Amino acid sequence: MTLAFPPRPKHPAIIALSIFLVVAVGCTGLFQSIGARWVTRQIAAEFDLDEAQTAATRASVDRIIAAAPGAIGSKVDMLVATVDAAIAQGLTEKKLLGMERQVDALLDIIAGGIIDEAAPIMATLRDEQIDFVEARLQTRLDEAREELAEPKAKRLEKRQDEFVDAVEDWSGSLSDAQEDALREFVAGLPDEAAARLATDERRIESVRAVFSKHPDAQTIRDTLWNMWKNREDWGPQARPPQARRAEGRQALLFVYGLLDAEQKDHASKHLHELHDKLKTFLGTAGS
């Protein structure tokens, strides 16, 4: 339950995980069927899957949807309760560290299940499909390079706008003074876009090297899991993950300190709205 920041360029492992993550929220009855079909189509388009691969993907999607309530339902409930209590009683560094651990555990469960399902399908990718995925990724990297080439002031303004928008999603409207404070805060943060881009370039090349050998499913599982667990490591030119996480906690504490009682109440309501939607999707509403 953290602020939403703009997406990064994605490499194959993260594409697979990101698309499949949509399935983790699932839904029931007719909507579940429609959702499964939609996600299957997205994955098939992303990897240019053939009919047999698409059928296998649909079966995997159905299994993930069926497993989601038991795998993550209670953990999501606990996380929401923890966040809501912190909104009401006050955020602290200790509480945020506890939330981080909850989120990490939850995401590892989701990622592990997705990787287990995705690996056998990805092991069937042919050379032309691997080339297709790489071309799409290179397009995304080209877009990231274009953004990085923009003037520093323009990039900063975009980051500030995105940060303010993310806060407003939770707080509702902000005063001019609050918005100015948020923009000033973002201006003081380091811009590591170049390091992030370089990391994505290296990872795409690494994945390409693995998949070009047409490895078995277990090798793909190991590769994807390793990339997932090291997703926050952007290499020697960037700060260590622990430093960026600490900065993220400080950002949340700063934002919380700006909010008035009405805005905190809005954040709590927004949290419960999201939770209610998730419970409906998981088929656990009213349980």
C-alpha cells in the first residue's frame, strides 16, 4: 500500500510477472472468465504465442485465479489492517519497515506462483518469438532513452507531477502549499534514471542469452526467480537497494506529515475501497 510511481522499462521476466500479476486479483463467475480471457490475450500478444501456447497460458491463468484467494487473501487483509491502523495512529519508521516485510512476503508468493506457471510455457518459445519479445523491449528502451535525453528540468517537472498525482490519489485535493512542498521534496531526490536504464539494458541482454539456448523450465524458473529477487539492484553506478528503500520510507513519512485529518480520512477510505474491490475480485467479499 505505497504510493504509485511511473513504470520502468520492462525486461522479459518483469513483463511476464507484470501481466500475470493482473490475474492475481482474479474475479468470479462471468467476470472471472472474461478476466482470464483478457489476460490470456495480453500474454499471447506480448509473446506472439501460437494456439497451443495460448491454450496452455489460459490453463495457467485459470490455476492462478483459483489459487489466489487461498494464497494471498488473508495476507492482503492483514496488510490492509496494518496500513489502516498506521494511517489512524501515525506512521513511524518501525511501522513502515513492518509493512515492507509484509509486502515483500506477499509479492514473493505471487511472483513464485507466476514463475512456476510461466516457466514451462516460456520454455517452448521459438527463436522468432524470442526475437519478437526482444524487439518490443527494445522499443520500450528506445522510449526510455528519449526521455533520458530530455532537458533535466523537464524530467524533474515530470517526476514532480507524477509524485503529486500519486499523493492526490490517496489524499484527495491538496493545497498549493502542500503541492509546493511535495515538488520541493522531489527536487531534492537523486535522479537515477540513467542507472535504471543501464540495468534494464544489461538484463535484457542477459535474458536474451539464456533464452537463445532454449533452456528447460527449471533453468527458466531459476533465471526468473533470480531476476525477481534482484530487481532492486541497479548496479554499481546506483545506490544500494537499502538506501532507496530508506528514501522511500522517508518520502512516505514526509507526505504523511503534510496531510491534515480530513486527508488522512480520505486515504483510509481509499484504502478500503481498493480492498473491497480486491475482495470482490478474489471472490472473498462477505467472508
